[in-house]
Amino acid sequence: MNVFIHLLIIIFNLCPAYSMAKEVVIYTSVDQVFSEPILKAYEKTTGVKVKAVYDVEAAKTTGMVNRLIAEKRRPKCDVFWNSEFAQTIVLKKKGVLTPYCSPNANEIPSLFKDSDCFWTGFAARARVLIYNTKLLKKTDLPDSILELTQSKWHSKVGLAYPLFGTTATHMTALNIFLGQKQTESFLKKLKSNDVHIVDGNGVVRDLVVEGRLPIGFTDTDDANVAIQAGKPVKRIYPDQNGMGTLLIPNTVALINNGPHPEAGKKLIDYLLSKHVESRLAYCESAQMPLRKDVKKPGYIPDFSSIKAMNISYEKIADHMKKTAKFCQNLFIR
């Protein structure tokens, strides 16, 4: 009998289906300066080795997504942590992801998670307007981004190229919420109003900080860098009396047939914890927790106090290419 039990123990330890994995592989598009400390803390707490592949600026998220698609038949990754949602949904449609309903996702609003548990959103950035307080008074400020087509804003507004990143996501969201006709009209009016098209949200922020433009579109993380540095700028969460402000959550998902599925689930549980949302709120990127009772700095508003644009993230992902094509023809032709 003792020999039999000894053999069972050996089999249990050798078989990956029964033994607890001591490592987990994660690909992440979140800036390494923000994601690495969180993953190192998990590693230290659990003793599980986290093998992280970080995004590089040259490849952006698209390069990492293409890698996951290429590895679909023989996955090397367990978890994908994305700084946005559109490419995560692309992976779902390509069959790269598998459902996992984390218990830590229960309090996250349904707007920010896949109904079939293929991905879950947390810790959001917002698409905001940043303005120079030396150039604009409170009485000058627009309530809606749609007001920026007015003649008084001629040649005074900055916008990152709407073919890439969160700006492309924002324009696609407008296309769905307002309809194609109204969105295309808005973009044509912006162009006619001599909007300054620049190379990124950070460039928009810098132009406003320097006083070369009074106002522009950017993300809360870019705006926060300048605000916390004491620059003469503030942010506006636009359209609070109308369509609402677009929120762009981080997303996390489990890879189908990944090498360490159970370890992957444990890591997802950790990333969806209130502790991690709090860390992302306190770091320089200043990401907004999507649940109550998460500790955060006072300058980050409560999620419940912001009117978020109520829109299907699946539809945004589906319409990205169509909107980008129109923007390319309008702004680059």
C-alpha cells in the first residue's frame, strides 16, 4: 500500500494537469513603468514566477496582438493585459481567448466586461479636453466636444491623428453613438475649423501646456502628468449633459490553451482586485477605478460621478476600420 501511495505522489508531481504551475506568462501593452511593479508584487506575494512580455513603442499593441494570433495553434502566453479594449475584442473574434469569469469581476459594471467572460475591463482612462488656464476662463469652456466646430474655436483646437490609438477609438465611438452622417459632419467641420492634427495625445497636451493652443483632446493619463507637474492646465470631462465621456478601460483575458491556465486565472484574479485598481489610480497614469470603495487620490473623480458614454465596446471594435478609412481620406489625403 505504501508503495502504491508513493507512486501516486510521483504521478501527481509530474503531471502538469494536477501540479500547481510555478510560473505564468503574460503579454501586456500597458507601459512597463506601470505594469512591471504590479507584476513583481504578485510574484513576490505568491512565489509564482511571472514571465512578462512588454509592449515596445515601435510595435504598439498591434504587434503584440499579431504575435498572439500567430501563436494561436501553439500558445506561449497565458494572460493578455491590454491598455485598451478594441484589440482584445479582435483576439476574441479570432478565437485566441477563452472565457474566464473571475470572482473579482462581480462588482465591475456590465458595460465594461464581456457578457460571455472573454475579457474584463478595469481601471479606465477617459477621453477629456485639456485647456490652458491662462488662456481660457471657466466661462469660455465648452460643455461638449461638438461645440469645438464653432467659429470662436477656429485654429485653437488640437487633436491627435484619428487613425491611431485612443483618438481612433474615440472617433469610432462617436460614429456609433451619433451615427455615421453626424460624425462625418462633425469631423469635416473640425477640419474646416482648422483643427491642429498632431502626432499623439502627448503632443496635444504639450501644445496646450506651452500656450500654443488653448484647448485639445487627450487622455486623462496624459493630462495628469502636466497637472501633477503644476503646469497651467486643467481637464474637462465633456458631454456630461449629453452623450457622456468615453471611458477606455484596461482589459484582461485568458488565452485559449495557454501553457498554465490555472496560474493564468489566479493572475487575472489579482489584476482585477481592488488593490491593483488602487495602485493604477495612484500611479502617474491616474486611472479611474470602476468600482466603489477603491482607494484613490482626491483628484480622480468617483466613477459614479462621471456620466460615461453608454456604448457597446464590441461595436466600437467592429467599426474601427470603417471609421479609420474615412478619417484617412479626410485628414491625410
